[in-house]
Amino acid sequence: MSFAQVYTRSVVGLHAPQVIIEVHLSQGLPALTIVGLPAAAVRESKDRVRSAILNSGFQFPNRRLTINLAPADLPKDGARLDLPIAIGILAASGQLEPDVLSAFEFIGELALNGELRQVTGSLAVARAIKAESLKKESSVASAPLRQLIVPMANGSEASRVEGVTVLAAQSLKDVCAHLQALAHPDGSLETQLPVVPLNCLQPSASYQVDLADVKGQHHARRALEIAAAGGHSLLFTGPPGSGKTLMASRLPTILPDLSAEDALEVASTYSVADSDYDYGTRPFRQVHHTISAVALVGGGSRPKPGEITLANKGVLFLDELPEFERSVLEVLRQPLEAKQITISRANSQLTFPANFQLVAAMNPCPCGYDGDGSGRCRCRPEQIKRYQDKLSGPLLDRIDLHITVPALPIADLQNGTAGESSEQVRLRVDAAHKRQMARQQKVNNELSPSELDAHIQLGEGEKQLLQLAQQRLNLSARGYHRVLRVARTIADLADNEHINSAHVSEALSYRSK
């Protein structure tokens, strides 16, 4: 037979659309042509595949080879297509039985000696296979779910998806032996690829830091607890060394544990981005102020996820906030509201999740010591204003909690007792989170204006308090809604179904800047 068809998947953004590799052998001078929008890594696969086939003990066909990557208008990149291309060539040349290929999907990079190397995005591929099977469940005549063959190094990652059978292979020769055993069964198990055991353990967060490390700073600790309970954004302002970064790094330790689906989503993102991830923990991304807008929100000629997507379901920390380029900070405005970012290019449009908590820190002035009582600050008023004006009003209006962090006396550090641990605070945060899920199936920071009206009934005293605050603090409509969300979270932490004046007053105290 001179034609074969092999199933695999590309990775576009965070999705893994199916790709069908069609291989045709024809008469003519020996040549190998790959069509269907292959990237450079895919075009170069012809040399890796040729050497891998020969070094695995097979014959490379001395004829004209045309390889089509369908659909033709979908960009394909990465070396994960090496294995399915090699399988297609062997099947088209009659060295493998083509009929057994329809039961599998293949991904893997080939070394020149035929060994299989780890590739990115294997978890995204497994999730896409599972999602496709769920769509087909309503169809009576739906095809059985294909098994996924991956390199041995990807087996543990890909097997996290329940319902997808994952086979791990060490080399191209092992894959071919498995396919030949299926086509010509002889009862031998030595040629069968091992099925990777299901690896869908419940996510378990493990952190090396604890909120008990923070001494004093009770006001800031309270704000951290509110932010964790309701998913609110936070801005710390204070002199150098007051503990802003220390407290920000402890926020993930008091957040509720990730659900199994959320943990899979986060792990899939890191798999595509080829970054290390401690499964089950909340991401904490601390970026330098020299970062570009594209690196922060994602992009490129073939859009890749940025830091806000890597911080999805976790925390994005921006230290020394005024040192960032203003144009970089302004790109955060839309993701903070929409919880996602859409990257548009001439030939594609991709949407990445960006449901992160923003935590930022800044000094009150260029030298950092304005208002600390030591008299060290020598900044002129116009310098301080110029420094603070680097942050736009619309961006500050989108930050829920504005906290002033004073310098802590050395005596308090030496003699102060440790505060509550992360575990103790997380118990209260978990309880407040469960109340929100039971009431509205989302955290308070995600409530729309109409949902706020449905879940918050204010008395006359609370309404008058907010009207007075609007006059004194110049609250915008967005600021008003954010105060209500914070007040709702404070009431949830206090286990109160209704919001009273004390909750509103505390919420307003965090909007004083």
C-alpha cells in the first residue's frame, strides 16, 4: 500500500486540535515534501525521521514521499510530529499494517538513533482527547476513544487525565513492535507497550513558606485574608524592608486548595509553556519590572501564554510597581476585569485564561522613606508626585485593597510573637469560600453588577454611608462595585448573611488612596 493516515495533535495556544498526517508514496525521483503549514521544527523532522527509521532496523523508502498535515490551514510547530510522521512512512511503505493505526494518536520527538524524547503539551493533548470523547458521547455511532502513545518521559504527565489510555514507549522500535503485535497477534506480551497507570491523584498543595513568618503588621495580614477569601487584588505601599514582598509571597499559602479540574488546567498550561510546576499548588509569579508587554500578557507571531496566564488560578506579584513601564501596566486593565486575554493576529485569534490575583508593592516616594517618621526622606513634593503619577487612575481603580505597610520597629521583630499560621488562616478562608460557592457558585470578586444587586441588600444606613464615601473619596461606579464586593467578603468571613455598616466601613478603609 502506498498511502497511510496517522492521527496526532498540534498545540495552538493552550488547545490541542487534531492533526491527520497523510503519507503518500509515488513514482519519481527520491524526495520528501511536507505540506500543511509546517514550522521550521516540523520541516526539519525529515532528517530526524530518516535517521531514526534506518537506525531502528527499518528501510526508508527510496521513492517520492508527500506528507500532508491536515487541516492545511492550521499552523503546526514543535518536534512532537516526528513519531507520527515516521509511523506514517513505515505504514505507507508496507512495513507496518495501516489498519491498526486508527486506534491510536501519537506524539513524540525522535532522536537520530530512534529513541523518543520528551515533548511539551502532552497533558493538553490528553485533555483534548478526553474533551473530544465527551462530545461524542451523545452520538450512538461514535468511534471508540483512541489510545495515546507518548515518550516514556511524558507518560506520568499525560496519564493525569482520567478516561484516556496512555501507552509509554522508549523508542520508535518499541512502538512498531506494539503495532505489529496487534496486527499479527501471537500471544506474546514482550512486544506490548506498557499502559501507564492512572495518575489522577488529588491535588495536594505544599509550600515552603508560612504566614507565621510575618510578625506584627496586623492590618496588612487582615487585608491578605480578605483578598484570599474573595479573590481580590491588593496593593501594598510602604518603605523598604517593611515586609511587603514577604507578605505577598505568603498569599498562595492561605488560598483554598485547587480543585482537580483547576489543577489539571494549570498543569496543562505549564506543560505547553515547558515550565516546571508543583502539581496542586497555587502559582506564584513574580516578574521583574523590565518585563515587556508581550511577555506579561502573551503574544508573538504564534501567540504563547504570558505571565498572567501562567499565574492563572494563582497570584501575580509586581514588586516596585512604579518602576514598570506605564505602557506595560496598562495592558493589565482589561484582563483584570475580563479574567482572560484575547491575542489577535492577522491569521489567528487566541484566548488565554487570566483569572489571577494581582498583588503589587511600591514605595511611597523615589527614596522610599516618605512619611516613615525618621526624617530620612529628601524627596521634593514634585518628585513624589511624578513618581506616584506613573500609575494611572484607571489601573489603581481596579485594585480592590490599598494597604499602607509601616516600618516595623526592631524591638517588635525581636520580641514579637509569631502570628497565626497559614493553616489557621486558611480554615477561615475556606469557610468563606464555601459560603460564596453555595450562594453564587463563584468568588465575590467575579460578581457582575447585576449579581451584586441580587446577593447584596443594603439598609438605609449602609446606603447613606456609601453616598458620603462617594463624595469624600470620589468613588467611581467601578470603585463602588468593588467596595461592595469587598464588603461581601468581609461579611462572609464573619459568617454574616447580610452586610452591615461595619463591613462597609472596613471595605471603605481599603479605598482611602
